[in-house]
Amino acid sequence: MSFTTSLPSLRDRQIATLEKMLHLNEPIVDNGSDIQAELTWKVLILDSRSTAIVSSVLRVNDLLSSGITMHSNIRSKRAALPDVPVIYFVEPNAENINFIIDDLERDQYAHFYINFTSSLNRDLLEEFAKKVATIGKSYKIKQVYDQYLDYIVTEPNLFSLDLVNIYSQLNNPNSLEDEINKVADKISNGIFAAILTMNGIPTIRCCRGGPAELIASKLDQKLRDHVINTKSSASFTNSKLVLILLDRNIDLASMFAHSWIYQCMVSDVFELKRNTIKIPSQKPNESTKEYDIDPKDFFWAANNSLPFPDAVENVENELSRYKADAAELTRKTGVSSLQDIDPNAITDTTDIQLAVKSLPELAFRKSILDMHMKVLASLLQELESKSLDSYFEIEQNYKDPKNQKQFISILNNGNEHTLNDKLRTYIMLYLLTDLPGSFVEECEEYFKKNSAELGSLSYIKRAKEVIKLSNYELSMSIDASHSTTSGLVNEAQKSALFQGLSSKLYGLTDGGSRLTEGVGSLITGLKNLLPDKKQLPITNIVESIMEPSLATQESIKLTDDYLYFDPISTRGVHSKPPKRQQYNNSIVFVVGGGNYLEYQNLQEWVTKTNTSNVNGTKSVIYGSTSIVTANEFLKECSLLGAEAK
């Protein structure tokens, strides 16, 4: 699925800023000439934070294209290159400044181009200037820039500040005020950087009374200072940009949900961090398998937002297309396989020349498809061993009392490797419905008997009582009427399809060469069963602010009470609700952790809204303090549960 946006994505803009920095902060002009001949070759020095920023969007070949011949960590022992210029891209702290001073004093490099991930404060700047003056090497420093790039982008319009355990810090009653203020400053600085990358000054909407309000207030002041210092309100303002700041407590249930979206499943079942998939070894002597998602991965871009049965089917279709293209190429060239084509051979044959040009593209396609075949096969194995489809089914039909009996059956299935999955589904049921006392007693007795970590459940119980949760449902339940060729799909047919998935689809990984071999009709039936694309609470909130004409009265009533900041106005915080208006572009930021499920749900809304051409083209950037898996969030809630004892 491709998501329509009205502006270049956040990832595109961050890449453009990074590439400009790698070209010594000079504009990159492609006038059709040989850019390589005009490049200045240089060294790039990073620290751990900037490595995470760069590696999420650029690869080694991209660095080479910008004239970077070598990149190293600032802490590592590095050989002197006195004739080569150096670019530093590091955090603005005293330790990094000392490293730079040491390099400068030893004439490690020819010229120094210094870039900080965020703003260098005045005290450090003055200290840096004094040390440079002391060693008498100021002539070597050609540039010092604050780049405001201190955030990590993993999808076109998704970013994270990579700040862990923020939810537990901000919701811990024992946290000190100074600690909370420091965290709020870090968060506001990160959001400020993303806003500057987008070249805009947004209005700010936020829920009242929580961390989001504190951060909104700090951010409002930073933006006001920026407008005054630059004497500009930013050209982007006229594009109706709004920043929506939300506390994680507006929807806890979505953090525990099982999803069948390809990207969400990869993150949930394996590990997906900074565009690297890590699949744990199933055998004692095997190491963890790692797969890097290339920014140019065409299959991931088209399928990461789709249900995994679609991804399984599509990888087979793409592989068939690849084989057909490769066969056509070998037929034209008269060789038996692509490996027989010598790229270095000198020939005037048009077909051979075409083949040589096509080889890199075909090889890239094949490597991408091979990777996703392996990832999907591993996913299917995990689904089989854990029967994850059963948890998904219960969560979709959480209103149905029959699911309680089914859940008790799952609890007693003897598979204790899925204890966290069982606990997650139970927490979702607890949050979304009022459960019968007998059901609660039986479930919690099971968890106690099996030594489950129940600190998270203790916290969730308190949270449900004291936090003013929105009255929204997860809105992902399966509609009772999915049309098929024979009419309505009843509950028995639904169950049969899910069981069919468990018993048949999983078996395809047992040595079969095709993931979908023999189950085409099953996948087709499963597609009919998959839930309608409903909106999560965060999407309802965004819709209410960006496009009130489409929102429910319940949503509008909620967001009308949100605070309103306009950094360009002299009035500060509006005490009265502003007049409702449409916004074309938004940055939605969740304080306390986000996930891929919410990101995909928001992008789905963007696509649907843009298809209907309602009041202009929309774009939504989703950000959070960190992208958190359900198991990671369970641990945070457990910490909070333990603190309260």
C-alpha cells in the first residue's frame, strides 16, 4: 500500500539534511555533470547516538556517494589522516568536545567540519572556544553547526526519540519533579528538532493535566523563541500544520494487542529496531539471524502495512515475476543462467548490453525477496508453535461472551511458552470490557499458578480505576457480516477458517518451497474473515482535530477540551476552545511509547481520507518517545505495579 502525502516525508527531509551536511553544508545541485568528479573526499566521525540516526536512513553506498571514504566512532582509536578533511556528527556534550579538541591538537585531520545532533548550549560553546584558542588551531575549524536531527526515522513518516522507560518514569508517583522536568526537556527538544526538519511552526493541541501538557508548554516557548530569533514564522505555517501531543494513557489497550499486519507481527514476534530484524535462533549452536531493511526495499514499502496472508501471497507473486524476467533475459542472451553473463565482457550485442545493465536490479530484487521469504517462513513457524491466531481472534471479538470460554480453553492448552501472550489478551479484555467475577477469578488463578509476572496486571487494574480512559473501543472487532459467495460468514465458519490457518498454513514451512502451496483458497477465505479496517482511539482523536466533519460527536467533545497553543500568536494558551478548522498536515506524538499498529492505523486513515478528496490532501507524521513492543510495555507496567506495593 502506498500512502499519499502532501509534502515530502519526514524521512526524505532528514535524508536531505544529512546529505547536505555530508557535502559540507553546501546545497546539492545536480546539473547533470559528473558529481563524483566534484566531490570532496572526507572522513565521517560519529558517536553512538548519531550512528543510530544515520544508519536508520543511509547505507554505506549512500555515504560513499556523498564523498565519505571512511566512518569511525569518536571513541575508537583512529589513524591520523592529516591531509583529509573530517566531518564530525556527534551529540553536544563535554566528552565529545574533548575528543574533538584532542584531534585538533594532534593535527589528526586537515580541516574540521563540526556538526552537533542538537543545540550546543552556551556554556559548552564558550568552553569549546576557549580550548580552541588555547591550542591555537582555530584556522583548522571551518564550520560549527547545530543540525537539529536528534531523532530516529524508521518509516517515511514515523520517528522515535529512542528514550526508553519514559512511561514508567512519568507515571511513577515516586519520580521527583526535577527528574520529570529533565525528561520533559529531552522530549520537547526532540520534537522541536523534528518540527524544524519539517520547516514549520505548528499550532499545538494537547490533552490536559498530564505530561503532554507540560511538554506542550515547554515546546510552545521554544518555538516562540525560535520565531523571534529567526524573525520568521516559517513558510510552512500556511499549510495548516498541527502538532497533537497525547499521553499514552489515552489508550493502553492498543499497546497489548496482537496484530496480523506484517510489520506489527515482525516487531511483536521477533525484534525490529532501527530497520533491523533480529530472529532468535531455534537451535543451540546457531546465532541470531539479522536482516537489514534497505530504505529502497520495494517489498517492505508495499507490504509492511498489509495483513500477513497478503504478504505471503505477494512475495510468491513477486518471486514469480522475478523468475519470468530472469528467464526472458537469459532467453534473449542465449545463456543458461544469469550467472553465465560476464559484466566485464566487451560486446556490441544489444541484448548482452541490456542484460549487463539489468543484472544489478535483478540481483537486488532477488536479495530482497529472499530475505522476506525467510522472514515470513520464520513468522509462520512462530505462529504455529504459539497459535497466535487464537489470541488475535479473541481480541477482535472481545464483546462476544463466547470468547471467555474459548480463552479459558487456551489458558489450559498446556503451552506455557505463551504466558505473556495469554496475559496480554487478558489485560485487553480487562481494559475493554467488564468481565464476570468468576471469569476473572479463574484467569488470575491460572496466572498465579503458573508464576506469571502480575505486577503489570496490578498496575492496569489501578489505571482503569483512576485514569480517565476515553470511552473509545479498540474498534478492531470483526463485523458480523462479511460477504462471501455464499452469503454471510457465521461464527462457525469464522472459527473453521482460523483453525484452518493454524492447521494448514503453518505446515507449509516444513520443507515446502512455496509458502502458499496448496492453500490459495484458504488465504482467500482468510482475507474475507480479516477485520474491517476500523480506527483506533488515536486515529479518532486525529480525525476530530484534522477533519472535524468526519468525526463523531463523542470524539469532537473530547478534543474540544484539549489545550490550544499558537507559538506565532502573542496570546499564548487559549483559555477558550478555538474555532474548529481543518488541518492538512499533522505531527502526532505520543508521550510514553508508541507502536507500529498505531502508525499503520493512522496512515490507513490518511489513505482513506485522501481517496475521498476531503478538504485537500492530508499527511500525518507519527512520533513517540520510543517504539515499544507489547512485552516491553508489560515490563514497564510491572515496574509500576511493583512500585505501588
